[in-house]
Amino acid sequence: MMPRELKFQDPGEGIHEGEIADVLVSEGDEVQEGDDLLVVETDKATTELPSTYSGKIEKIHVRAGDVVEVGDLLVTFASGAGEEAQEEEAQDEEKSGGGKAAAVGELPGLEEFEEQETKSGRNAKADAKADRQKEKPNRKQPKASERPIPASPATRRLARELGIDLREVEPSGPHGRVIDDDVRQAAEEQPADKEETKSKKKKKKKEKGAPAEAAEPKAREKQGRERPELPDFERWGSVERQPLRGIRRQTARRMSLSWQEIPHVTHHDWIDVTDLERWRREHALQIEEQGGQLSLMVLVIKALAGLLRRYPRFNASFDPASQELILKQYYHLGVAVDTEDGLVVGVLRNVDREPVAQVARSVTELVERVRNREVESEELRGSTFTVSNVGPLGGDAFEPLVNYPEVAILGMGRARLQQVVGGDLDSPTTEVRYMLPLSLSYDHRVNDGADAARFLRDLGQALRDPETMLLNI
Amino acid sequence: MTDVPDHTEVLIIGGGVGGYAAAFRAIDLGMDVTLVSEEPRLGGVCLLRGCIPSKAMLEIAELLITTREASERGIEFEPPNIDLSKLRDWKEGVVEQLVEGLTALAEKRGVHVLTARATFESSETAKLEFDDGEDTVRFDHAIIATGSRPIALPDTPFGERIMDSAAALEMPDIPERLLIVGGGYVGLEMGTVYASLGSKVTLVEMADRLLMRADQDLVEPLAKRVASLFDAIHLETTVTGVEEADDAVHVKFEGDDTPSQTTFDRVLVAVGRRPNSDNLRLDQTDVELDDNGFVKVDEHRRTTDDRIYAIGDVAGGMLLAHEAMHEGGVASEAIAGEPAAFDVRAMPAVVYTDPQIAWCGLTEESAKEKNRQVKVTRFPWRASGRALTLGSAHGLTKLLTDPESGRILGVGIVGREAESLIGQGVLAIEMGAVTEDLARSVAAHPTVSETLHDAAQAALNRPLHIAPKSVQQ
């Protein structure tokens, strides 16, 4: 007999999730079929969810503010005997029981092999799990005599991967062996809500910050690992294989992460920095005497610091789990530094509070320290927006990848003299100006094309007029 | 000082078989790996002063014994001249070759190998003490693979003449009178080596039989053999006092049948091993130990500290090299987010004595302890043509099967080449094979691997080389 429960269903517009706006009833309430129980807000509409049963509400599984996905259990009704509801709860507990396994999933496919000498400290847990298994009421095919369940090591691994308990699989292999097909079939038959609840639980666990943050990107990276095998390149000539090490390896991982996680868009523009360049040349010597190099990048960084205050959504991070924007009230600019070993992003803290001479000194010092590998890894964390300047090496437009978990990065190309056409359609004029190409890549989940266009336009404005800019900030 | 990264994704402490297996797997899965070992050479106890050198010496023992006993078959050899230093060089050469191979593999893969003592400063940082200074490394995950060390007798530290297994393998000389304390596999293997080289070996064991972990029927042929090879074996005998003099060791015993001899040239103490978990500053982490000092781990080999894993001897279990290697892979895969778990059903154990003993899966003893019904089928090697030509008629192959399903649950072997034969048993158990599978797989004739096939046929009550009535249940 099916337990009587209300699950969140697609309201019919291809919607996958909604937010519980309000809970209209309490546990223990008697309701009639058709009574409204919950108010759900989707990105299309706000809807009341009516009860599908008449009877007493045993349990409400959601609270206002919760985000629910299609298939999630919302409300359980007390049945005649009241058994099903309890059973559901018991299973829920079981699922969340092994609290430690979050990083690798819950691995219900693992079977304790009682005959094997188990390691110290594992026994209690194994026993507890075995006990729970025994208590489990409606097992499909109890295989009382068989333990451990006969299945090859590869099949057992598959079961763990698909979250299948071998004890619940109908074996079709010879002599009662569970084979891969049995496990796959069991995975397909697994009730949708079980799957959904499980993935949601995992998500929740992560939100709480446990386990260590380090585990999270790895689990995510795992999804990306299902990639096609490379061909044997030696068929076409000899090759050398070089292991990726240190910074190169980090860069490879972080860039994959950024590419996979962030829907990138890049906006390009040319900024007139003729006056800025003149100003820079005038003051370069003076700044140099104070120990800093007044580069165009320093001035761009300084301008950005002021601009980010006005554009908080470019100085942010996105939390997809909670669907929240995290707006940072500090302005730490990442500076991409090209070192012998590869790219390292150094961090300039609180650039908004530093005068330009100080920023120049800080940049000069940071670049040097990064190149000499003198910075501690902690110093490389916490940037809120990154600048990548390939200008000295040439090039104009490019598409930098956002430095995850930031939401935007500014690429600087090489500034150069260009003929700029002005005037109007009837009387065009040309003028030679010193132009700087800029490329702003941003996370389109957080900002739109118009935001990026405004951001670059205002940055251009600031850079065009150095005196005002440096006075204002 | 060595170039130390300030951050690593996976920090592995210990360069033994567990440590390098974990390192190689982790790096193959795309992680950045730093392996810290106190010893400049990779390989740990197993390679440097355990499995490998002892097997080299046992090979010599077998050669000596075989040539000595060839006279029974009509071949008479002169007593051999033993050049101990050349023998040591050969043994060391074998070890060195393997160390070089490992070092090259580690280098090729890009593992950062550091020679230092590592201690935890927190759940994310470890202190590294080098000969010429110290450093700190941050890690996302750590794997403790520090192994174990021999236990000394109470109040009797190891000394010049009171040796542990490592010292005995150094082969300082061939003592005229050697006392071995402990009738486990180390005592039996080293006793065989020294007896074959000419020492008079006395072995004392506290329990009432040798090799407590193996089934008695498998130990019997070995017990008979060592009784003739050794000078004396005293069971249920404890050592109550050991005094090391300049030229000898004086020993006091307690028991019903104590050795009449109390003066020995050297003593080998082989009474067990204890985990190297005490000098890691685990108090700085959330890692917990059990009452015997073994690190508590779950099925992923994760400790009670989410970021830290433990594998091999330090995490308990059967304290076998191949167990550690397998666990190393499990831990690294779990860290990478793969659905890995330690779910071994047949962990092989091998004792390299003459005759060899090997077993895997369930033993009769463990079945009894767990109150598990099993069908036991023994095939004596005196019915095997190949065994007779090998002079191994005392051998025995034993199958433990499920009385209902015929599933193979355990395999035990005593006799020549048991080390290789056991692999068939492992595969059969892991694949969930039934007796008939083994009986219908053709074995080459004449080989000792045939004995497994013969045993399976006997279990099905259709034996070929023995009479049906001799089938024991």
C-alpha cells in the first residue's frame, strides 16, 4: 500500500523547483481533499497547493523559505493504521544516518561482509547498519541465507556508484549472482522521491559547511571527469608525456571549474586613455621615487576600486545552493601575475582606501613577491574581482575566464595610438588617440549585458578624466 | 632545504606500500600529491626490511634445504660454503632495484617526495621537520600511512643480541644458538631461514599452537616440518626474563615444558606489531584511536576527522602489505569523490615457510566463531601426482562452501606454491563463484592448481583422484 503523501509536482510549465512561500496548516490538522495546504512560488507564479487526501496531517516536511524540487515530499497524511508514515520516517533517518559520507555519497551499495575481519572502530557502525537493514520492513526479495550477496567487485562498485543496496536487488545472474544489469535496473526503478530527497539532503549537508570546503569542488569535479578517452597519439608519431605539477595543475583545475560553473559572457570596448597616459607620464617619476611603478594597470585598478562600490553585483559571489548573491563590502583586487611556473593571482587588499602612489607601490611589490614565490597561500585568497593585463605582451580583445568564485574579471589588452573617427555622418573627423582595449568577462547568472556595458562605459569615463577620477576616490 | 609547496591537495605521510599506492592513485586521478616519509628510500618496512628481503632469504633457505634433502632422491651434494656478505649484497641488491623502480615511478608521475618527519598542527596543516630546518604545509586531505613497528618483550628493549625482525634480516651472523620468541609467521619464516643456514633454533610460543590465525589442519604439516628443522619448539611457554651479556643472552622461561637450554647467542622477538600512531600529534586533529592505538576508520578509510584518512597497519586489520596497497587506492579514490569502499571479501594471507600456507575468505575458525554453517572439503596432496614429484605430499587444499548454494566462501592451502594457488581462491570468492564453477574449470595436469579443481569435484561428491568416502564434511 502506498503511503499517503503530497509531493511537489511540476505545475505544468516545465518548472523544476519552487519556493515555499507559506505553510497554511499545522501537523495534526484535519483537512479535506481540496483544502489549500501550502503556497508555492515559482519563477512564473505563486500558487496554492491543495490537499490530495482527506484526513489528519502527520508531518509537514517543509518550512516557509525552503526551495523544493519536483518530486520532493511535502506533506505526509496519517493513514488508517498510521504505519506507512512512520516507516517513511525510519527510512529517512537511515538515509541520513552515515553522516560522514557526504563527499562520496552515501554508498548504500557497500555491504558489510561479516566474515571478513573488520577493522577496529568499524564494527559498531557495521553492526548498527546491519541491524537497521534487518529491521527494514518491506524488502523486496529477502535473501536470508545469502551473505554476502554474491556479486563481482566491479558490480559492487557500480552499486555504490548508483546508490543501490545489493540486498534489495533481484539477482538474475547464474546461481543467484547479482549482475550489472540487475543493479542498473534497480537504479531505474528507484522511486523518484527517494533519489530527489537524497540529492537534496546532500545539498543541505554542504550548505551547513560540513564536510570541509575542500571536499566540495572535488565532488563537483567528479562530474566533469566522465570524459571521452584520448586516442593513442603515438599512432601518428612520437610524443612526450609531461605530468602537470603545482601551479599548472592548479590552474588547470580552477579554469575547468570556472568554465563548468560559470555561464560566461565577455563584453569588449576601447577606452580613450590619451589624457590618462599623459597624466601617467607626468607623474611616473614622482611615484617611482616613492618606490612604485605607475603603470596603466595601476590606474585601472584604482578606477575599478571606485567603480565596484557603485556596482556591488560585480564585487560578489553567487551561491547556487541557497540561490543567494553574496555582496562583499570589501574591495580586494586580484592581479594575475605571469610567473616562470605559470599564472598566479596575487591580491591587493582594500585598494579603495589606498592613494594611487600606495597602490603603485603595492602592485610593484606584489608582482615581485609573487614572482619570487614569497607569498603565503593565505595571501592568495579572498580577492573579489580580478584584473588580467596581457597588454605588455600585445593583443587587444580576449576572453578571460572569471576567477571562481568571483563573478567578473577585467582583461586589459595593449594600449596603442589609433585613428579615431569622430564628428557626425555628414562631417566626419579623424583624430589620433591613445586607446586601451578592455574585455570584461562576467557571470551571466549575476549580471546582464546591459550591466556590463554600463560598467565598462563608466570605467571608460573615469579613465578618460584622470584628475577627476583621482580626486573622487 | 628541500623545496616545500605551501599547499597540497593530498598529503601522504609514510612512504611504505600503502603510502606509495595511495600517492600513485591520487596523482593518476588528477590530484596534487605530496608524500612525506621519514626514510629517504621509498618502500617502507615491506620492501626495505620485511616482505621482500625475507622472501629473498627464504628462497636461499629453500635451495639449501632442497639440496640437503636431495640425497633421499639419490643426489648427493657437498655441504655448501656460505659467503654471508655476498648473500647480504644479493639481498640488498634486490631491495635496491625495487627502490629505484619506485623512485622512478614517483618521479615520472610527479609526486612531490619529501624526506622529513611530519606531525599535525591542525586538521589542515602539518609541520615538516627536515634535517636542516622545518616547514609547514597546508593540505586539503591527508592520508596517514605510517605503518607499525615490532613490539618488544616487557622490560626488555631490543639490543645487539635481542633482535626484532628487521635486525634479524640484516643477517649480522649465523648464530649457533638462536631463540625465537613467537610462533607467528615472522618467527616461523625467520626460523626456517636461520635453521637452513645452520643455526640451532629454539622456538617458544605462549599459545598452545603455532600460527594462531590459520586453521589447525593447515598448520599441522608445517608444525611437523619445523619440528624436524628446528632444535626445539615449546608451546604454552612464556619468557619471564631476558638478560643480555657480552657474548650471549640468558633467558628465563615459564611453563609446563620449558626449554632445558637457557643461554643463546641471539634472540629474535617476533610477538607482534604496534601502530605508529603515537608520534603524529593526532591530538591536534579530530582523529580518534582505538584501545590498541590503531586509527579508527570507516569503509572509505576516512578517520573521525573529515579531512584525514588512514590506511595500512596504522589503521589495523590484518597488517598485510597488500591490504595496505588496496586501502591506499580506496582512500585516494574516496578523496577524489569516487564511490570507493573497502569491501574485500577474500583478503589472502600467505606464510612463506616450507611448506607454504595460504588462505583467504572464511576460515573454519572464523566460521565457528560466527556460528556460520559451512561445508568443508579437503583434498590431500598425496593424491596429486604433481605434489608427489615436488616432494609436497603432506600438502592439503581445503574449500569452505555454503551448504545450500555451494558458494565458495573460503580457501585454505598448505604445500608448495600455495602463494600462487591462493589467487584462484580469491578470484572465485570475489566473483561469487559456486563449487560447480570451479569443478567445471579445467585444471592443467599435472599441476598443484589441480588440487583446487579436485577439491571442488570432491565437494560435489564426484571426486576423481580420491575415493568418494574420504570426502569429509
